Amino acid sequence: MKCRFCHHKLTHEFIDLINAPPSNSFLTKYQLNELEVFYPLKLLVCEKCWLVQVDEYKKSDEIFSEDYAYFSSYSKSWLDHARRYVDMIIDRLGLNSRSHVIEIASNDGYLLQYFKEKQIPCLGIEPSANTAMAAREIGIETIVEFFGVDLARRLSLKGKKADLIIGNNVLAHVPDINDFVAGLKIALKDNGVVTMEFPHLMCLIEQNQFDTIYHEHLSYYSFYTARRIFEKHGLELFDVEQLPTHGGSLRIYARHKEDASKSITPNVVALLKEEESRGMLTLSYYKGFQANVDKVKYDFVNFLLNQKKHRKKVAAYGAAAKGNTLLNYCGVKKDLIEFVVDASSHKQGMFLPGSHIPVVKEEEITRFKPDYVLILPWNIKNEITEQLSYIRKWEGRFVVSIPEIRIF
Ligand SMILES: [Zn+2]
């Protein structure tokens, strides 16, 4: 196995989560009686470029089947985040009705709709046909394809180069990162800017966010590594922001190496220095992760066993992919967690992959009156605690298990 960026031979394990079913393969009642496929889930780290990556990515092609394509039910806070970004970037780059914006992995148009509102021409690129259809229905031109050099050349030939290319939470999913970033270079106008958001590997490691690891996430980036990859393809990262989204993300700003109109901000230098001082350019930084994750696992399992012993009732909230990684690595099944509530009607009536915990409507909480509600998507825990504040009436309490077990 070679590094998907620099092709150096990979020999160092970062974490072994043993195995898991595909994180979004929710099961019907009938499928509970069938065989369920578990794939190995192990990450390696490259000692040359420090890219953390999934062990076997051919398998994830099999996993990424057509029926995987779910509508992302975006939370209100994520939509607010998108709107604030659009206002900021229009102002910062001086975009107007003569500009052209491209978003890669544009989904159902959740972000481009705000450009459209301001009459700024935009184009979505989205490989999943049914979400692309939803975007077209709200009037956003969308190409149903994966992005790379080939598509970038065709756009460029049609005079469709961009002043701004956006990619949020897409870098982790890209199998051929070199082809993807080389495509950005081709599709970007001479003075154009690329912004990309992705979870920061530093936060993942330092806050034990191992539940954000699943088969569809092929790569995990530090700022250092992202910069090296863009640099190799003639793009310079000239600014970076640290965002609270998804437990700590980076928003990077790239331009052509040749574009002298935007100077490199002090943020770039400061973050590179910070990553280095934390040890992100040394192997030992990555080698300690497994032990920290295992501590989280044992504390969490202990908590659940204790509640069982004392006949306390535990339910969970949020049937998100990250919950499945946590529950499967911890070997938790429906004997320890009664059910999980999810707002999405697509998921209600289904069962979580691996753990087989049933997904139900929120009303079940009032009926069951759990002593503890475990919040699986901890990144939106404030939103959820507010929404479920009524559990205090029967002295119910909330629990998160990451970065460590906390009851509140
Ligand atoms: Zn490498």
C-alpha cells in the first residue's frame, strides 16, 4: 500500500478500529435476518507527507453504492454557516453578476442558493444524481459527475473557469487527491480563489474524535499536508481560518502560485508553526492515538454497563454516521441502548448498521422517559440539548462520550 499523495510506502498504523459495516447502510426489519458485511477499518499515516489515510480504498468503492446517496438533512446551524460564508466571500472577493462560482460536492444546492439569491452565476458539481436533481429543482445548474482533471479541462474549454471554487467536506472523500487538486488548478481563473473546508486532523487527534473515521472518509489532513498537496499542483495556500464546525475544521484559501495580487497572511505561518510545535511532523504524535481512543471506549462501555446494573434507562439521539463508528467499535448493541431518535423520516423505522438499535421518532423519548440521552452528533450538542430540554422534567440527563465521557 502506497501513500495516495506522495506514493511513499505506508508502514505505520495510525489507528485500527477493527471492522465496521458501511456507516450509512441502515437496515430494514427484514434485513436484520440477513448477513451483514463488515469491512476492515484501519488508518495508516505516511511518514513522508503525514497524510492519514484509510488502508484499503478499493473496498470503499464497493461500499459507495448507488443507494448510499442520502439527502443530507442539513441542520439549521450548518445552513447559517453556509449563509455567513457566502456573505463574507462575496464581500472579500468583490463577486458580482459577472463572476462565476463553482461548488464541488454541491449536494442539493444548500450553499449555492445563497449566491443565486444575490444574482451571482454559479454551477454545482455533484456525483449523486438524486441530490443534483433537488438542486436543479431550485434552479441551480448542476453537473452530475465526479470532479477531476478531465471535467476541469472540459469546463475550461467551454469558457467556464471560476473566480471562486468551493469544496466543503469533500477533500476527505476524494480517492485520487492529485487528480482532484490538479483539476482545481485548471478550472480556476488567473486571479481566482479556491476555498475548501475540512475537519482538522489536529482536532481529530487531540479531541479523540475517532468516530469521524469511516470508510467513506479516505484521507485526513493537517494544514501542513494540505499545503504540500496544493503546492505540488501549482496552488499556494495564502490564508487559513480555524472554524468550530464538525469539532474543528480548517477553511483554506488557495490561489495560483503565479498570482501575486494576494499576499500570504500571518495565519498561514502561525498555523504551520502551531502544528509543528504540537509534533505533527513526528511519528510519535500519531502513534499515541490508539491508546487514547481505547480509553474513551472502555469508559463509555463502563458507563453503559453501570446504568444497566442500576436499571437506568439509556436512549440515544442522532442516527448519524459518526454514531455508528462509536457504537460498532465499542461493541454496543440494542441491549444497552434502547433506541436512537432521529428527525429524518427516511431513517425512522430502520435499524443502525452493526448495532441494530432501532431508529424512532422523538415522541418515543417522552413515552420512555430515559434517565440518560446519549448525544451521538456531539458537534451539535447545544442544539440538541435545547431541543430536548424537557427531559429535565423527569431528571433526565445528557451524555456525550467524546472527547471523554461527560454527563450534564
Ligand atoms: Zn505521503
